[in-house]
Amino acid sequence: MASSLKIWYIISMEKTNPLYVPALDGIDYTQEDLDFFLCGAFEGGSSYWIDAVEYGSPRPKGIEYFWESITRGGSLIIEYGSEEEEENKKELTQETFLKGLEIFFTKYFSKPKNKKETFDFADLDANDSDLVLQYSLFEEEIYC
């Protein structure tokens, strides 16, 4: 029974953690929560504008899904705009993803005022994930 339990490291308490996002200070979140955003974007939220995704460098070992590479220090090359004259590519890295999260949470959410207030990443949907990905790559919403 103990082997089925997964213990996730709480990130927000460690400002030195590479996955720390200032806009989420005071909110407990895990690497799995951040992977949730990426999954939501790539499996639905952003599929209307992304043409292809490929691994960048380095490709982390031991990941099950390609989007997990971002929270583990890897990168992805996102191809988009095939309907435009020339195809575009952008690299999504852990740094650009965290910047996108910072923009998203600063713009749409306020920090909990006390310990009784909670925030649940499961309340966010594929549209939210799409916005985070767009903020990560373009620093603004390009596709509606």
C-alpha cells in the first residue's frame, strides 16, 4: 500500500527552489500542479494553434509525457502558425514557463489573504492552461 503513495515536495515554501513563482507565494503547489498546466495546454487548450511539438535540449530521462520535461529542466520546441506565410517556432523552457505563470497569476488572481483561503489548481481549465502557454511564449495573448 505504501508504494502507491506519492509524496510531492511543496514548492512555495522554498524561494530557492527552481520552480518558485513569486505570484504564487503563500500558495502550496507541487511539480505535479505545474505539469497539470502543461498537460491542459498540450492536450486541448492550445491544440487549435500549435502545429507540432518536439523535444529541445536537454531531454530529461525518466519522464512519461513530453510536457514533463519543462518542470525537469528540459525544453520543447513549439511550432505554430502553419496557416501564415512562414512557420514559426518558439522554445518553451522552465524559465519561460514560470514567467508565463507569473504573468497569468498576477493578472487574474490575488494571493490568499489568510491561511483559511485555499487555491486548488484543479479549478483551472484548458483555457487557463492555454493562456499560461501563450504568456510563456509571447508574453501576451495572441490566439483567442
